[in-house]
Amino acid sequence: MKKINGKSVKNFIIDLIIIFIASLLEGGAVTIFTIPNNILPGGISGISTALADLLPLRVGQISLCFTITVAALGFWQLGFNMLFKSALASLTLSLMIDPLSDLVAKYNLEYTENKLVAALVAGVIIGVAVGIMFAREMSTGGTDTVALVLKKHKPNLPTSNLMTGVDLAIVLFGAFVFRNLDVVLYSCFTLYAANKVVDAIQQGIDFAKVIYVISDKSEEISDRLLDEEDVGTTLLPSKGGYTKELKDMLLVAVRNSKITGVLKIVKEIDPNAFTIITNATEIRGEGFKQ
């Protein structure tokens, strides 16, 4: 199949669809919940919301200007291939905001009854949008691009801290523009909710378990797991604290879908095996995230 930047045409088309869906979700959250309530969700849409109160321009127009500027800065500092899809996502969102605002105003869909509810619902929707982008190893551009540029010059600072710093600076700027400290409070609720949802989506995608099996039949269990479940294992030498007996402990990293099969094989071979199961929110390597 034909390749585009190392990926198949099919994957590229899926990425475009995800970009459209994520932009539609975030655009809807911004136009229905955050803009009418002067809540700043961080990123380009957040600073655009604040500046729209000062400039004779709409939020989408300001967002588009920032998107082009940030994309140009990112391409210059970080390269085209790294940021192409992020810039495309940010551009799509910017182009959607004003048309969505018109539709929301036309059908009177703005939610202004309860700012706390608006902040939390917006955060959840934005978190879903960002989460599905991250699931495809993409981003929505804006804050993360600025953070990556800053990290290039300040490599010792964590990217997450830089992103949080940029978002908080935007929120504080918005509080100054609107002259209302409530902006900070509700915007922080939105950012917090969004981050929690993104974390939940990422952990759901990468969620797996690590199983430790202590048994006299570790090698037999290992062979069965490899043959029947296609699960890789590691044999670790261990020594009983009470019996001082030497035996192999089996370490198995598996996704949720294979846990039942693994435990069934362990029970069939050695019903007396000592088994420990722990959560692993992220595993990198063959068969998992690269």
C-alpha cells in the first residue's frame, strides 16, 4: 500500500478523521461552554477567548492567527514532519470555532446556567478530544508546541511542567483581561478535568497487568503460555524466605484480554502456585507501546 510519511494511506485517512472528530468535540465544548462563560481552557483557544474581549476580532479569527504563528515557530524550531498533524489539528479547530459559534448562537445552545457545570463538562469533552488524539500519537497543537520549543532551549525542564506553565499563564492573563478571579477558578476546573480524562484514556489504552507466579513448574507454565497464549515470559531466580528453597519465579506482562487465559493455564499446571497480580499503567517494548 502506498505510504505517506512512513504510514499507509489508510492510517493517514484515519488520522484525518480523528482530527476532524476531535476538533469538532473541542470546538463544541469551547463554543457551548467556555466562551459564553469566559472560561479559558488553556492553549490557543484560551488566549483567543481572552483577547477577543480586547480586539475587534472573533475567537476563531484570533485562534487562526495564533495557530499560523505557532505552527511557523514549531516548523522552524522542531521540523515539519514532527508537527505536521498537530498543526493540521490546530488549524482545523481554529477554522471550526466561528462557524460553530454561529450555529450555537442561532439555536441558543450556550450553557450559562451554572459555571461550575460548564467548566467541568467542557473539561471532560476537551479531555476526550485530546485523549483520542494522543491515542493516535497526535496532539492538538498550540500549548504543547510552545512547550516543545521551550524544552529545546530548556531541556532540563519536564514537558508536562512547561505545558502547565503556559496554560496557567494564559489563565492568569484571562483573569487580568476580564478583571475577575473567578476566571482562574473555573478555568482551573476545566484544565483539571481535561487532564484527568486524558490520563484515564491513556491508561485505558496502555493498561495491562504484571503477573508473578512462584511455582515448582515455572518452566512448564512458561512453555504453555508461549504456545497457547503467545505470551512472553521471564524466569527470575528466587529464594523462599522461610524454606530457603531455590526456584524460578515467572514474570508475565499481559493485556487485560489475556489475563483469564494466563491464570487458567497456571491453575491447570500447578493449582498450588503462588500468584501475585499488579497493575501496570504503561508497558513499553515488543507487543506493547514502542
